[in-house]
Amino acid sequence: MSELIDGKKIAEEVFAECREDIAALAAQGITPGLAVVVVGSDPASLVYVGSKARRCQELGMASFKYELPVETSQAELLALVARLNADETVDGILVQSPPPAHIDEAAVVRAIDPAKDVDGFHPLNVAKLAMEEPDGFVPCTPLGVQRMLLASGIETDGAQVVVLGRSMIVGKPQALLLMAKGRGGNATVTVAHSRTRDLAAVTRSADILIAAIGRPNFVTADMVRDGAVVIDVGINRIADPSARSGTRLVGDVDFVAVAPKCRAITPVPGGVGPMTIAMLMSNTLKAARQRRGLRPWSVRG
């Protein structure tokens, strides 16, 4: 029977550490602040923004939520980012993705102060990840995956890791993070994608398979070797007439078929998803400390 990696439980461990750090900062008169901006009324985006704001409040952080109308112009959005960059009460800035089609998302990311880029998407932070500079910010989902592996006692040192997906949000930063020197790294990483030849043979080579390709139930049992660790980053909504809502959430992995072959596997929901918000909070505290020249909070795993 495979071990189920409980993302909710590990996320709560991260939140407990955050509460300790927030208390330590409060003793110095510091309240870390996160600004979250959403343009338009996409229901999923509004849910994500609301959950991030509530988590900030639960932890004792300042939360600044900006819900802008869909007709907000590029210039207006950039002007807000500039104000948040200059606001000393704001330590982290996140602009919810995806924005409406008329917004140049790359330009918005580049406009965020890299020292407040807690999403880790600014080119400077991407470069710092590649160069293994510790003061940069790593995107929250890959960072959460690394934390899950550490917390679960899954060794990456010398492991064969296959990352299925090459996005800048997950696939590419995940590969950089796991091949970096140090704890939670030192892996031999292959990045595969939809154009990879004999994809199943590549994924079967993995000690650790990280699926982030954005296709429901894409990874089947024949793509996973016995005893592998499978991390499912995918969150896909599919039709399910038996569900009250008529839909249900599934990952990129066919969980029912794959789980019996695995040493350990993450569920969807309840796996990687909770870790993303946990690492966003952690990144915001890191930004608060670095902006004030304070020593970093001790990292557990």
C-alpha cells in the first residue's frame, strides 16, 4: 500500500512556523504585509484571492486585497503595482494569474519590485534560482513540492527525478530547485513534456515523478515504475454526473490506477494545493525580513 503524502498536514506545519516568525517580528514592531491584486471577476481567481487574504489574517499578517474591474487598463494596473512597490507596509506583491486578455502579464511581472516578488516569477528571481543565490524567491508550488519531499523523508540526493511539464510556473523552476546543491536538491533531473519521444519510457525511469502537465488523468499506470514517488501538481475540473455540482477535481495522474504501484503519492485535492499557499506565506515572511536587513528565520523540513 502506497503512502499518501498529506499536503494539508505539512502545510499546517509550515503555518505553525510562520506563526512563530510573525510573533518574533511583532516583538520588534513589524507586521508583514501581503498585497494581492486580481483583475476581473473570474470565480476561481476570486476564490484563490479570498483564501490567501483569509490565511494572512489567520496568521496575523496584514492583508491588502485589490479586486479591480475587468476593464482595468494596463496603465492603471501598472500604476497600482508602482504604488505597492513604494508602500513600506507591503512586503509581498502578488498579481493573480491569469489576467484578462488585454493585460500583458509578463510586463506586470517585470514591474513588481523583485524584493517583493513573493511569487518568484520576476526575471531577477528566476536568475537567482538558477544561480543558487539564497536571497531570491522561488515560485510557491515548486517550493512546496520540495518541502513535501523533505517532510516525508523522501531523499532527492542522487535520485532520478522526472518533471513532466516545462512551464515557468512549475516545471522549469522545479527542475532548477531539485538539481541545486544542498538539502532537498542534488537530484539528476529530466524535464519531459508533450513532445518528448517515448514519454512513458522516460517517466518510468523516475525514482520521483512530478506531474505538472495540466491534463486530467494523463499519467497512467504504465508510465510509472514500481516503488516510485509520484507528486501530482495538476488541478483539473472534469464532468462528473454523480457529484452534486456535476464536476469534480482530479490531478494529472490517474490516481486509482497509479497509487498501488507507488511508494508514496499525493492526492488531488489535498496534496500540493495547500502547500502553494503555505509557501506564499513563508516567502512573504522572508521578504519582510530581507527588506529590513534581518537574519532569515530558521527553515525546517
